Amino acid sequence: MKKKIATGLITAAMLTMAAQTAVFAMPADIEEAVTQSDYNAYNHQSSYSYYDESDLISVNDYYVATAQAMIRRSPFGEILGSVTPGQKYYVVGECSDCMWYKISGNVSGYVYASYMTPASDYSAPSSSQQSYNVRSLDMKMTVTAASAVNVRKSPSASGALVTSLKNGTEVHVTGNVLNTEWYECKYNGETVYICDDYLTPELPQTMACTAKALNVRASASSNGQIIGTLNHGDKEKISADENGWLRFSLPDGRIGYVSDEYMAVVDQ
């Protein structure tokens, strides 16, 4: 059985209204991968319940697109256009429980958050770099190979070999390459790739909330009862990863869960 953390599988709902757009995000088995050759984003448009835009977490800052992602009327809703890689966009807010940003501009709508990065953090790739669809992560993992695992320059078994790492070696994982079985990692300052069959998250591990506000739920589901909130910078000792939901103990002894999309590793 593969040892991996969630690949951010999210679906959403759409209800188009004449006066105001209302959306609702729901978990399911749809993964945004707009530049994959075998992915047809137009198939993923559906209608469920609604989510009021007044619930968006305020961002009000400029972000840069890192891939040619779709702009939608709602998360996984009607396609209105697409963002241009390297171009700056004004992000109005983010959905509180899913990875979507609301942008405002010539074409206003929702863009999957993994394809947007704060303008202050953006570094344009050099002409020699190839771009992959990567969901950002920040996790310490350990090599769990019988002897050693190959580290490659691209997320493919045919990618150029950089080195090999022995069983038990700690690795800094920075992302999951969507629609593949590869993790993006940092090795000696270089971006490299390791097959996710051979990496296991190190837990317990102290992580901090990266969102302005994040719901804590009673079960590992976006439908779980909300039993608390983490604010930006709040730290928790994560004891387990249950399909993309990170488990920890609350001060009163109850068990809480938060989405791994909004948590990052910090020094313990």
C-alpha cells in the first residue's frame, strides 16, 4: 500500500444567480490538472448547494499565475477564461475550506490556488526550467526503501539521475506533482523528484497554520462538525495524516482535524 499524503482532491458546486454568484465547495474525486494532456476540465462542471461569497477570507493582494489555469464562475463551475503564467492578478479572497482564490480583473472568477503564488514570493523560471503542475507542500519525510531510492531531475523514471538516498534519510518535500506518483523535493538547494512509494511523512511533527483562519473539525472531512479555529501562525503537534486531514489534540483533550492544504512544517 502506498504511503502518501493527500493530493488535494477537491470538487465544487455552482449555482449561477442573476444578481450574485453563489458557490459551494464539496470534497470528491476530481483533481484539478489543467495542463495534463489526458485531462478535460470541461467535464467537471456540476451543481450542488451554494456557498455565499460573503464567507470568503479576505486577501486583497496581488498574486502571480504559475500555470495556465482556468478562471471559473465558481470552483469547478463554468469556465470564463484562463490566467496567463507569469502574469499578476488581484486576489480578492479565498474560500475558507477549499483551495480556490477569487480574482478580480478583466475576467473575474475563481482560480485553483495551487496555480497562484504571492507576487512577493514569485521567481520567474529560467528558460532552461520545465514547469510541472505541483501542489505545494512543506513536509519532512523519510526514505523507506529496501536499500536506496533514486533522486531524479524530473518526475519520471526516465528522468536524469541526481543521486540515491539510503533508507531512513530525511527529505524536505516541497510539493506533489499532480496526476503523478512523484514528490517535488529540495536536495542541496536543487529541486529534485522522488517517487512517492518510497517516502513516508514524519509524524508527530509540529506544523503552523498558513491561512488567516482555518476551521478545526471533529472528523477527517469537510463535512465534519466545526469545533474550533486556528489562526495564522498557530502551531499544533500533528500526530497523523488521514487522507489529507491532519490530526492533533485540542487543549481539552478532544481530537481535531484540519486540511493539510493550509498547514506547513515549522522548527520544533
